[in-house]
Amino acid sequence: MSSFNKGIAKAVVTLKWDPSPLGTAASDLDIVAATYRAADPYGSPAYLVHFGSRSPDGTITLNRDSKTGQGFGTDEQMTLELDRLSEEYVRVVLGVAIQQRDGRKEFGDIESTLIRILEGHTELVSNDFTALSAATAATIGEFVRDDDGTWELRESVRGFDADPEEFAQLMGARPA
């Protein structure tokens, strides 16, 4: 029997921030999506999508990438076509990592941050990282596939003190 619930078929994640003040190192924030298999939904990600990459099957794509926040409106944008994602995958965790190559930066050091998760024109999640000012990376939510095959979004805001590489391995772990 099929479900009457349509779930979320396609979502867009947008991220924006203000450029660093003149004379200081640029702030480089990155949207990260980690995909998990049914066999190990809280283990290591099956694959990551971030700057310079996309999912192997093209269902998760980073459409816009900024290294400075000097864009008009959205600086980064990722599209997730959940309805096309293989049944092998049951979780997609979304997060943001701050690149640390020019010295330590935390969300509190970066002006006007805003991440949004949208389904069409409907805003599902919005967060400005104010509550995570001392974090260098954060999760914002996760898409979870129900037993009937539909996707739902669970808001999951957690801050991390980790560089991007470490964050990629920690972001999908079960909360302690």
C-alpha cells in the first residue's frame, strides 16, 4: 500500500554571509551534505557533497559556491532531488563548515550569516547561527526517509568545534 503523504521531493539549501572587513582574511563558509546508507545510518557517510563535488548520481548538487561572501543575496546554494535518491540511502545531513586556512574563525566572527532550507517557495528551516557563535561548523537539519519511502525534514541544529575534514566525519553521528 502506498502512502498518501507526498513527503519532500526536492529541496534547496541557501547560505549567505557578509564579506569580511577590509584588510582581514576572507570568510569562506561551505554547505556540506552527508548521505548515509540504510545499513549504517549513523556511521561514516557514504559520500559527501561540498565545494567542487556533487553526488555520484547527480541528485545532490552545489549550484553556487563563494569563497568570500561577496555575492548578491545567496552566496552558496545546494539542490537536493530526494525523490531521485536511491532507496539505499535513508539520511542526508546538512551542515555548514567554516574554512580555517587563514586562522580560526567562528560563526560569531562572521556578520549576517543565514542558512535556509526551502521546498519550492516554502521556507522549512531558517537559522542565523547566533546560538552557535563559538562553533566552527554546524548541522542545521537532516532529511530522513520514512518506512513508506517518503522524505521528511528534521531540524537538527548542533555546533561543532572541528575543522571541515573532522566535521564531515562527525556531523552524522548520533547526538550524545
